[in-house]
Amino acid sequence: MLKGALSFLATALLTLSLTGSVVAEEVKGTITKVGNGGREITVKTKGDKEVTVKISGSRTTIDGVKSRSALKEGQSVTVDHDKGEAKKVMVTK
């Protein structure tokens, strides 16, 4: 009984530790720079923090525009990213 409970606890802790590494950071702001045909953008937040993220054609979901090449300076965006790679870019008008 105790061995089964310890095994369950160990599995739960391992699952939680792996889940924590997948959590993306969210940034809201305005695009201040678009580089390399939309493959990289810099977003300035309300707190004047600038975050640069890479945009993948296959791993990044883009909402609000047709493609990454339609990303332009001045657009308001919300970006979910992990270690500088955008997972999702949402353009708001």
C-alpha cells in the first residue's frame, strides 16, 4: 500500500515538473520592429519593455492576419512565447 502511494506521488511530481517547463510567457504591446520578412518581431509593452521573438512558419499560430509577412510596425499584438520563440501571435486591430 505504501509502495503504491509513493509510486503515485513520484509520478505526480514528475508530471508537474515537466508541465512547468512548457508554460509560455504572454506579452501584450505594439510591434516596433519587423525583421526578416516577419520571421522576427520586437514588441514594446506598456511598461516600455521590449521583447524580441522569432516567428516560425510551422510552429507559430497567427491570428488576425493571413501570415507572418502581414505583421507590421504599429500593430497591437498579444504574443505567447517560450524562450524567445513565439507559439501564438494574436493581432488586434
